[in-house]
Amino acid sequence: MIEQSHTASVLYNIEPMGVETGLLESFSSYLIRVAYEHNITVGHLINKIVIPEMNKEYLERSTIYGGNSFYEGAKTLNGFTDNTTKVIKVMEMLTSREDLANLTLCKLKGLFPIRNLLKESLAWCPNCIRNWMDNGKVIYYPLIWNLKSVNICFTHKRYLIEICPACNKKIDFLRRHMVPGYCPNCIKLLTQDPLNKEKDKLEMLWHTFVFQNTQSLLELDTSQLSLIINQDRVFKQLNLINEEIFLGNTSSFSKFTNIPKSTLRDWLKEGNLPTFNGILLICYKLNIKLLDFILQCPQKSASIFQFSNKVDDLNKEKINRIPLDVVAIENNLKEILLYDTPISMMEAAKILGRDRRVLYSHFPDYCKKISKRYSDFIKEKSSHRIQLLKEEINYAFYALINNEIYPSSGKIEKYLNRNGLLREKVLQDHWRGLITQSNFLVEGKKHFNDEFK
Ligand SMILES: [Zn+2]
Ligand SMILES: [Zn+2]
């Protein structure tokens, strides 16, 4: 039984997982792990150790922290509500640590609204959990998996799972009985992999951007960030983009980013705080890193100005050229160059919904590369095909000879069940070569049928 103490820490000082790896543990995961490491249930940790301490500090509101309300509030435990702050204070005291706020989104307070920031239930990558398990590593749930905008595991290039494949249920962030890596509903391991969702390449491009930019934001230390961050910055950056890049034309801004004009106007007028997902989308479309957007002083916002110069050239022609999504298309073309199976420029143009000639005139280098890659691929593929056919012909040729049948073109085609095969010049030449060579072999075998002359 763990005694409560006012002086020393009553819990071991357990190091959060994933510090400085970009996959920092979430606070709810930390609570589960602390309970696990102490060989007590999460219920015991919360009800017998954490809540009594909270009640001591906040006597006047003691009733709030009884019973189920703690678990009901656990959905936002990794966010930045007052409740989170209080639980963190208590846990920091109990474990003698000072860094637990980093395991939540406290650093984003005042920057983004909490609404829609966190998922409603646990999301996980079965490959990560399997990996840790196989390598005897500690199993935990990274904070980044909790964000609603984040849908992939970057390490495994796959979608996260949100429903236990064994029992078909969602998993709460915190339950009275919980062991890291196991579904609390059916007690099965979370390493099961249901049929992984088909990956859409363009969609993965977006998800990868979201993951990497969210990760770099979460890596920042809370104390560092709080010095520089205020919501004014987001509003200022948005207005700067609106003025500098879209020349104050909010309709163009809206069209370019696919964010409804009314929403955008509201953000520009500093009505509501822009959502995390909205800012990610704007950064993605403008090819700006999220950290640059947040941290750079508007006056020195190099990447934004860099981009605005690019657009200036287009502006000279016609302002309504902006909806060409210059940066987004460039990103798409780059992505197409990475496809496992190269595609033609014709197909690329179809995928992007743009005219091939327009693409060539704006992105000649990328288009040429795509085209070259495709034609190399086709050449290689066709030489591979020819090689395979030659081997088949060889096989048929010698099989016929062994059966003392003259290997005429007709007999070979019939043997391989490929009508007209030897009408292809390169294959016909190959066959002629075989005939010439094999005159040695068949010499003397005069009993070959009439074709052998
Ligand atoms: Zn993974
Ligand atoms: Zn389950």
C-alpha cells in the first residue's frame, strides 16, 4: 500500500517515453504506465492517490473529483483544460518531475481552439506496438496519435487504427483497468492488423505533411513556446498572407485553400481562433512549414515572401491565375516522381485535373522528368517482355526438336498457344537465329517432316 506523503514523492520518478524522438508519450498513456509500473490499477492510482491530492489542494471543489467524472473528463486530459493543469500539478508533485505538461497540448493553449483538436478515443499503430513488443521495449501511446488531424503512422506509412479489430469497439483514453498495448474491452493485444486501408497517394502526401509538421510543433518545449506564442500571431500571419499573397482578395484565398469564405473572413477579422486543421491546410497549400507560420515574425516571414514572389509573376499576367495552386501542383508532381510504378504525363495530367500543355508550360522540368521516367520504364518493361518471349520460344524450339518435329514458326506458335507471335520482327529474327544455329543439331535428321528443307 502506498502511503501518502507531503514531503517525498510517493510514486517512482518514471521517465516519460519518447522524449526527443518526436513520438513523445501522451499524459493519459503516462498515467496508465505509472499504474502498471507500480503494479496497481489505473483506478487505484486515480481514486486513491491522485484524487485525494487534488481534493487537498482544491478543497472547495472537492466533489468535482469524485466517482466517474474523472474518467469522463479523460477525453480532454491530453489537451489544455483547467482539469489537465491540475492533474499535471499533482502528478508532478507525486513523481517529483517537472516536465509532464509536455505530455499534453498545453503548449497550444491560446494558439488553437481545443474543439476538434483531440480525437474522441484512442488511435494506435499496430505495427509500432508489435515492434516494441518484439524488441522488448516499453509499450506506450504517443501524444501525436491523439490529434484529430493526424491519421497516419509516419514510421510505417500506414493509417492509424481507432477500432479494436478483436471486439469492434473504440477504446477510451483512460479506464480503471488498463494495460499498455491491450484493449481494455476484450483484453486482446493491439497488434492485430485489420486489412490496412488502401493508400491514396495524394491523400498520403497530405497526411505526411500533417504528421511531420505536427511532430515538429510537439517537439518544441512548452516553456520555450509560451514565451513567443500568442494568438495575435496567428491572426497577423493570416492577414499578412491575405494581403501579400492574395492582394486582399479573400475569395482567391478561399478558393486556393478550399476553406469557406465566411470561415476565412471570421478568422481574418479575429472573430474565432482558426482551427489547427485549417492552419495546417493553409500551410500545406502555400508550402509553408507550420513552425515557420507560427514562429516567424510576420515582418521577416521569408517563406511567405518567397512564395509571394512566385505568385507575383503570375499576378503580372492575371490575378485569377492564382487558383492554379502552383505550390500544390508542384508538390503533386514531385510525389508522382516517387510513384513505384511510373505513370505517363497524360495520366499525371488526368490525376491532377489539369491540361498537359498547361503543366508543361508551368513546370517543364518536372514534366520532362515524369515523361522520361515513364518512357524508361516502358522501354525496360518491353525489353523484359521480349526477353521472356524469347525464352519461351527457345523452350518451344528445343522441345519440338526433341520430339523430332521441325520447329517452324507455325509449330512454335501452336506449341506456345500464341497465334501470330513470330510476326513481331524482333522475335522472328530471334527464331531465324535459332534455326541457323541449330542446323548443326538437326543435320542428318533427314526424317524431319517436309518443312525441313
Ligand atoms: Zn507505426
Ligand atoms: Zn477489443
